[in-house]
Amino acid sequence: MNTVISFMIIFGALVFFHELGHFIFAKRAGILVREFAIGFGPKIFSHTKNETTYTIRLLPLGGFVRMAGEDPEMIDIKPGHRIALVFNGEGLAEKIILQGRDRFPDARTIEVEMADLEHELLIKGYEDGEDDTLKTFRLSARR
């Protein structure tokens, strides 16, 4: 039994320091790190600090660092797209709606001129019903 526990502790330390290396170098390169996780599967514990969520997961068989641009669900918003944005109390866009805008009555419709969803977290565009002024909409890091 001591051998199994010792193996899990040593393996966990190796995974932690390996992933910590990815995390540190990503931060130094200016890459947005969305999640630092030890383990796989469902979350047991999570804590968000700044733009990064730190998680411990159920299966202690590895870990990962999820960086901006690695998200398989990340959509590509190109100039000319019409999207809707839902804003939080701080004036930051917390949801980007591509379809079903009618389900979000408070959403503001934007014609996109430029979008940076990975580094600067902003969308530039023209708001429907407003003058033809190019506006910058800042995004919340927790979308």
C-alpha cells in the first residue's frame, strides 16, 4: 500500500512541475492561460484568479494547461459578421451570441470590423441603431 501511495505522490509531483513549466513559459510569452489543471475528468476543486482557472480533477493521471487558441470550441469571428453581445454590470461583454439573438433581449447587435478573442479580448465594430462610429467592446476573461 505504501508503494502505491508513494507512486501517486511522486507521479503527481512530476505532472505538477511539468505542467507548471508550460504555464510559466506561456505567461512569459504573453499567452492567455485559461486553465491550469491537475488530473482529468470532472472538476473536484476550482479557483479562478485573474484570467486563469486552477482546477484539480477526479482522475490523477496527468494534467494540462489550456491556453488561448487551443480551445476546440473557439469560433472565428471575421469582419462583416453580425453578432450580438451581452454585457455584465462592469460594461464588459460576457457572452457572444452568433445565433438565436431573439432569446437575448438585452443583447446589442454589432457588425464586426475586427475581433481579437485570444490576446487583447476585444471586438471592434458598428452597433446597430447607433451612428456610424467604430466602437471598441472589451470582453470579460470569464465567458
